[in-house]
Amino acid sequence: MQLDAYVRVSDVHGRSGESFISPTDQRERIEAWARSQKHQIGKVFEELDVSGGTTNRPMLNEVMRRIEAGETGGVVVAKLDRFGRTLVGSLELIKRIQDKGALFASVADNFDISTANGRLVLNMMLSIAQFELERISDSWSTARARATQRGVHLGARPPAGYLRREDGGLEPDPVYAPIVAEMFQRRAIGDSLGTIRGWLHDACPLTPRGKPWTISVVQRVMGNEVYLGRLHDKMSGSTLDGAHPPLIDPATFHAVQGQRGARRAPSAESNGVLLRGLVRCASCRYTMLSARQAGTPPAPAYQCRRQAVARDCPHPTTIRARTHDGTNYVGLDAFVVEQVFAELPRIDALASTKNAELERVNAEAKAARAELDTYASDREAERAAGRQAYLAGLEARRVNAEAKEARRDEVLRRNGNLEQLLPMREHFDSLSISEQRDALASLIQAVFVRPYLDKPSVACGEDGCDAPAHSFGWCTIHYNRRYRANGYKGPDLAPGWESWQGASASRIHIVWFDDPPLDVPRQGRRDYVARPFVFPGDSDGPGRVGKVVA
């Protein structure tokens, strides 16, 4: 038979000893077994530095694709735990192999799934592998909890302001402890983060790691309870008060937390712009700033951030958040809210179905955390690799686990509480601006707006009308008729009002939470190249309203 070989190593660098089977060793064992069984090895798929705690692995996925497509007769591994360490996931894959009439064989365990003995041994071995993984994880969690209760700081590096003692505890850093204490005091009396960063630039330009202070670093310091003398280990959930000398008192710490919350709330409530952070210019994909246009009363509006900062947006967009007719406000905010309300029945149906994405990211997060725990408890790996290399590997796995957990939390935020959002229409008006914005952000990735048309260039097209269309997609008469039929309460538009900057279906495209993720510029991303967002039905970018009539 023509078979594939699958090779996996959880951690390649610095490993040795009897328990470590190198990629070369695995290939040689598989090839020797194939020769003895009169089989041929077609392709070898190597998965290096990848945990067996998850079945979602690129090379393993390709092997399964080839088996199910009939491109190979099966797969051979050097040892069963190279294929996987979870009973349910591995058995599911092997059942898929069986269903296709393909071969699965493990060289070291001397069996294949074509025999009853092989299937029995398979179940036993995979059960043992999963038990071992769970045992290591539980033991590591217990060990971390005990270490925390002894006052041991388990982080790879002590936080700014502290040094690590020989027993693993923390003691104040004579250089940075006064700096951290003054940071809290300045923040507690109302200094902004930017002001504190400027002071740090003069007083102590580099962090203990030798890097410049940034606002994000200052924010992390301000929110860390370690400066109260408290240790908290997220993995085990263990907390110990009085573990080391505090750098600040509880009153100052809580004043800083209150200051952070108090400084955010006014900006969220006072500007009255509902979609801040969600609206993007279709010409460059950058978010739009909230501004106030002249008028009586002043009308809140959105304008292209890229144009305001870099002046290089090819067709900068401006649109009113609200326009005032003397009694009511209408505009982009109201338009998007109505679109969301119209979408709620679909969301209701979606909420009642199985959320495959949530299950997947949750499994990935658990697998990444299990890999971190397994590596952290592998004392043999630490001795073989050396302390520095081991800590580097530990840090990389910690970062990966936190990234996967952050992704899971993001999916939960977007998809996990849909049922709670369904009654939103009934109580939406009673919510504050911030609460309304949070509710909409749970359902919307972005609202793209393209520029309005200064001069009509297409016909209305409504009921065969050949009158000039305005920025909203219809002529004045059909605009008024259409919106009156839909309960629109604003005033009739005067004929010839061509540069109205309000919202219409031809200008707006909403990207919903369950649409494919957007490639857009985000904070901290410096490699993004501005480009237009193409509306459905367009072929050459956003253009201006009037090219495509809704």
C-alpha cells in the first residue's frame, strides 16, 4: 500500500533522553516498518513544536484530507502518542480513517486498526495518554497554588518595582519602587496617562526590561494588584494577601481605579455620537472621527480619520450622525439602529443553533493552556535545555495560551450572549449611550460609509423614473414617497437638495458579527496599507454614491 507518514514533536529544541523521539528517529522507524510489511511511504508530514492536546494541526489536517480524498491508503506513526493525546479527538479521527477503509498503524505499539486486538490496544493506550495529560495538568495547578500560598511569584519576570528574592518571593526594588509609587500618586490626583509618561521620560526613561515607557505599560502597572502586596495566580486561582511589602496603600490603588473609570465615562456620554469606533470610511477603511458640524443646533457628524491625520484618503467621507428637523433627530445613528432591529430575527435563529466557532476556539484555548502546563511541569526539558532556553519556551507558550484565550473571549463577546441581546429593541431607548454602543458592538464589526455625490450622475430608476438621483439613491419625489411609506418622520426634502449628507442604503454597508473577519487598520498595527472597501455589487472600490443605486 501507498501510505503517508506522520511525525510530531511537541518541543524540538534542546530535547534529548529516552523519552524523546526525534523527527529523524520517527521517520526511520516508520520506513523500517513499511519495508517489513511490504508497504511504501509516499509523503512524510512533520509537525514540529506542536502539542498533541488538539486535533486541529495543519499537517494532520492535510493527512486526513488525503485519506478522505483517496490520495493515500492510510497513515503510519512511530508511536501512538505522536498522533494525539486526547481520547475523544484521536478516536474520532481514527474512526474517519476506518470509514474510508484506510490503514492506521503505530510502529512502537505494534498494532493496526484492521485487527480486533489493535482496536482494543488503541482504546487502552489513548485512555492512558489522556489520563497522563490531565494528571500532569492537575498536579501542576496544585503545585502552583501551593507555591503561591508560600509567597512565591510565579511570573517569568518580577513586575516593575520589585526584585525576586532567592526563595522566589518579591522585595522592593530600590530604584524602581519609588518610581512606581509616584506613578500611582500622580494618577490618583488626576494626571493623565500621557502626562505620567512624559514625566517618566525625564525621571526614568526605561523600564526594568530596558524598553521605553508606553501608555499601555503604564496602564498595566496601574491595574496590577501585586503592588498591594497581593499575589494571584490565574492558572490555579490561588490568592495570597501580605505576600510581600506593598508599594502603595489600598486607598491610593482604588482611587486610581476609580479615576480610570471616571475619566472614560464623560467622553462616552457627552458627545452623543452612538457609533464611535464602529464607523469606517469606505475609501481607506480607517475609523471615522466624531465631530460637530455647524448649525442650530450643532449636528454631530463623522469624518474620515485618515484624512484628518494624514491627508491622503483618496475620497474622504463625511456623514452626519444626526440631522435635526426641529423635533426629531435622524441620520446615520438612527439608520444603523433600525437595520440592527430588522436583523434581530436572523440573530434569534442564529442564537438557537450550535456555535461551531465557539467550540473550536474554546478547544484551542484549552489545548494551549494544557500544553503550557505540560511544558511547565517537564523538569527533564528544563535540565536538557538549560534554564534560559526553558524559560524562553515557557514564555512563548504562555503568550500563545493567553492569545488563544483572548480569541475565545472575543468570540464569546460576539456570539456567546446573543440571547441576551434579543430583547434589545424593547429597552434600547432606556440605555445610556455607552450601553447602547456596547450592545451594537456585539452585533456589528463595522459600518462602512462611502462619500456622498455632489452632483447627480445617474437616474433615479424607481418605478422607471429617469429624474436625477441624489446622494441617497433616488430622486427627491421617490425619496419622500419611499420613506413616508416606511414611517419616516422627517421633513420632505426640497427639490434640488443634492448634497444632503444623511444615511441611505446606497451609502452604507454594515458588516455583521458573523461575517468573515475584516482586514482593517487597528491600534498598534503599523504595516497596514490603506485601500478601499468594496461594497457588494461594486467592482472597482467604493466610488461615490450614485454609481450603484440601492
